[in-house]
Amino acid sequence: MKRRYTVEGVVQGVGFRWFVRRHATRLGLAGWVRNTDDGAVEAEAVGSADRLAEFEVELRRGPAYASVTNLRVVEVPDEAGSSGSFEIV
């Protein structure tokens, strides 16, 4: 299962990408995370439904200095070719 996330609020300049990578790695998810030009953080993760649900809880919480105001989640086709790691891009 693959999902794309857009996290809005105070999410840049607060260690959000590193927070996301740490929790994705802990949960055994593959994918990536990046800042967007509009001030949001975007991530894509591949894993089981249970692990992705745990991941979403962490995205809504964020690190200490973040303030998440909105989380958009979209299911995307899970095509072969995932590297198995979770990267900051």
C-alpha cells in the first residue's frame, strides 16, 4: 500500500523532515519526504495499512516545534521499484 501525504502548518525549519524519516524508518516504511515551495511538507510512504496508520498519527503530531494544521492523505498506485529505504529529498 502506498500513500502520499501533504502536511501543512508550521512544518518547515523545525526538523519535520528528520522527524518523518526517523518514524518511517522505525516503522519499516519505504519512501521519501521533502519540503514544498508553498511551506508544506510532502511525503510518500509504502507499507502495510497498520504501519501507515501509525505513521499518520506521527505526522499529525510532528516534532516539538511544529504545529500541524492539516494533513491530506491520498492513496497512490503502488508500482514496483521502491528502494526499501526512506529518504529526505
